[in-house]
Amino acid sequence: MQEQEVLKESIKKGFNVLAECYTSKDDLTVVRMLLDPHEPMRVRIKAAEMTGDLAGVEAIDLINNFRFENELLQEKAAAAVSRI
């Protein structure tokens, strides 16, 4: 039960950071969160969606060369690269 609470708080914190990044157009932090395996999966998926809107072409190689451990996350990252 405590593990779920920690995960819930981590997701909440991650979404708050992503919201700040969106308003301040901080693409670097969004890409960092996408690539960080310590972030909760829901946060990383949201970061992938936002990356397509915020990141510039310099993020393409970084994302394309990263091995994502989750198929859904890989798909979201590929979609973000397509939008960039």
C-alpha cells in the first residue's frame, strides 16, 4: 500500500514538473524526463507526447538512439520524433 502511495506522489510530482515545463517551454527537462528510467511510466509517456510539441530537431538523434524498455513508450517517442 505504501509503495502505491509513493508511486502516486511521484506521478503527481512528475506531472506538475511537466506542466511547468509546458508553460515555460522548457523542452530540455521534458526530454530528460522522457529518457529517465527512474521516472514513472505515466510521466514518461506524457513527456513523450509533450516532446513532439516542444522539442527541437536537436532532440531527434537523442530520442532515436535511446532504447526504450516499453513498447508503448517507444511508440509515443517515435510519434514525437515524427511531429518534430
